[in-house]
Amino acid sequence: MQGTVSEFDPQTRAGAVLLDDGTEVRFSPAAFAAGGLRLLRLGQRLRLERDEVGEVVRVTLPTLP
């Protein structure tokens, strides 16, 4: 699934993404670290990967594998 960054704290490395339907999905510092990204900016497009219980486990750019 994909969404747009609505919040990102560079100190904690946690944030939130707004999905296309307006639903907010939060991600943890661990999910950010798993994606290998260094920084995010508001409005940036992200791809979210979730586990079997629906928790975000990795955030990446849509152009990265």
C-alpha cells in the first residue's frame, strides 16, 4: 500500500502516512530503519509493508524494491 508522509520526527524516526482514502497509518522507528531510508519530508510518497496482524514493518520509496 502507498501513502503520503503527514508526520515525521527525525529525532525519534517515527511518523505517520495518510493513505489515499484519508486513513492515517503510523509507523515505528523500527519500520523506518528496516526501509534503509535516512530522512523523510512531508508530502513524500511512501510504500508501506505490513505484517500478518497489520502492523507496518517497513517503509520504502515506491521506486525501491
